[in-house]
Amino acid sequence: MKPKPFFKPNFHPPEGMVGMTIISGIPLEQKWNRLDDEAKESICLQLWDLISKVRNIARPHELEGPYQCAADGSLSRDPMLEDLQEPRRPLTSDWELRARIYERYLNFGGSRYENQLLNMLPRSERSVFINADIVPRNIIVDEQNNFTGILDWESVGWYPEYWEYAQIMRPAFGGDWSVWMEKTAPQRWDLGGINAARKVLF
């Protein structure tokens, strides 16, 4: 059974909700370490295919202003991007997003790359639609190791092109999960600046 999104008509802007039907299968984290290399490669390729398709979801006209925003147009609560000021300022360009990460890095005591971090961060002139939380506990697979769905879409939104890759490469799951995702990735990014900022902000 493939997951199907649905919408509840009693939600109105600025509130919104994405729901999904029940997904058959089990979380990938429960079986990943028992899989052989062929199964791991197959699952990772299936995931990258999904990510590619999700990235092509068009941004609604009413959300065309911000460079980065959540699916409902709200500002990010990501620890890398949350504004230090009130009222919170929207991120309207790649430059502003990189400057925000740099500002937070300095504010929370980052000093090792004080003069280099801004130039170390990846660049992305466009933002794309991503899940932003693709980890083994949120990936559902069936008995034949076919990918059947993704759980937890609360972080979904428009982010830089490299953001999904950077999120997947976080050291948040034991084993060789990120190694296989990197090995099968259609494009790789230099995450030196992102990782340097994470060491301070997380």
C-alpha cells in the first residue's frame, strides 16, 4: 500500500496540516544493520529517487518571497537558521541564509573559523522542497526491502539545494547509513562549513 496525502478542510491559513494514510512496513532502523550491501544500495537509490521527485514540487505563488521557509510559509525553527532578533526576519536569499548561520555561530561562541566560516558554507542560488528529516527511524520499508513511505513531515519546506544532503549526513544514526547514502547520492556537497557550525550550534 502506497502512502497517500490528504487534507482536512477545516484548516485555514495561516494554519495547515499534512496527513497521511497508514503505511505498511517497519522503520528502516529496525533492520538496516541486518541488510546485505545489495539491499542497502537499493533502498538508498529508492530514497534518492523520492528526494529528486519531492524537490520538483512547485512553490505556491503566495510563498514566492522567502528564499527559505516552511511548507506553510512560516519561518524556520531549525537551530542553524532561527533568528536571534525579534520580530524574526525572513531569509530572502542564499547570502542571507549563510549570513544567518554565521551570525548564530559567532553568537554561540564559535571562534575557530571566525574569519573563514562564511566562505566555507555551501552556496545555492535556488531553494527546493525537501523533507529535512530523512533518517532511518522515519523511513518505512516492507519485507522485500522496498521503500513504502516516509514519516514525520513537520520540518518540510523550501531549503537550499544541499540541505537534504546535509541533513542526511548528520552523525545521528549509528552504523553505515550515511556512508551508503553518500555513496549513492546523485550529487555531493562540501559540508565543511555546515559541520563546523553544527559543532557549535548543536
